[in-house]
Amino acid sequence: MDRSLIVLSSIRIHSSAEKIWQILTTPDYIKQYLFGTTVVTDWRIGSPILFQGEYQGHHYTDKGIVKENKPMSELTYSYWSSFSTLVDKEENYSLVSYILEQCGANETTLTWRQEGFASLDGKCHAEESLKAILQKIKNLSEEL
């Protein structure tokens, strides 16, 4: 796992941090912006998180541990992808963070940060996927 490989992207959303937090933590919404992935967790620090779905006919179960949960502010979890070809052990987990910054009565900046990838290809794939993910989160939040 290369910790120097980092994906960082922000988007300004015309919605409150409260509404965006709901989109980020509600399984029905997550499924909409994470390409049909089902997420199972209680979001408590130290709790497991499972990401399950199907991609190109391949069923996957990715996982992690909730590391930080500051409602309406920051959510961080470790993440291991079954597609990474890396052994499922702690040093092969990346770290994913969502950071919310309220910029006014009805405007919030969402920053997605992912640190640690198995390869440069993995990082590039994440960067490309992130554009669609952030746009979908923005759309859902502004419609809520």
C-alpha cells in the first residue's frame, strides 16, 4: 500500500451540512452515489463497515473500520477493496475521509480524501470515479 498516493477532491454544494451528512450516512442514499453498493455499519467509532455489491458480474465485499465520526463535520474509515489483490490486513487498508465545511446558511464544501492505494492505476481509477460520486452527492443533497 502506497501511502503517498492520495486522492483529494472538493465540491461546493448548495445545501446544509446536515442534509449532506444524511446523504453520506444513509444506506439508501449511499447506494445511489456508490454505484449500487450496499453499506452496512452503525457508524460508531471502532465499528466495522461493509460495502457489498456486484461489479461486472463479480460479487464483492469490501470492508473497513469507522475511525472518526464528528456529525456534520468529518467521517473517516479505513477501507480494504477486494479488487485490490492485496491481502486483507491492516497495512493494506486505505483511509477515506469526508470533511464538511459550512460556508454560509445554505452552502457547504464537501471534501473527499482517500490516502493509500495498491497502485497508481488504483489511484487513477478512484480519481475518475470520484467525479461522478461527488456530483451525485451534490445532486442528492440539493434535492433533499
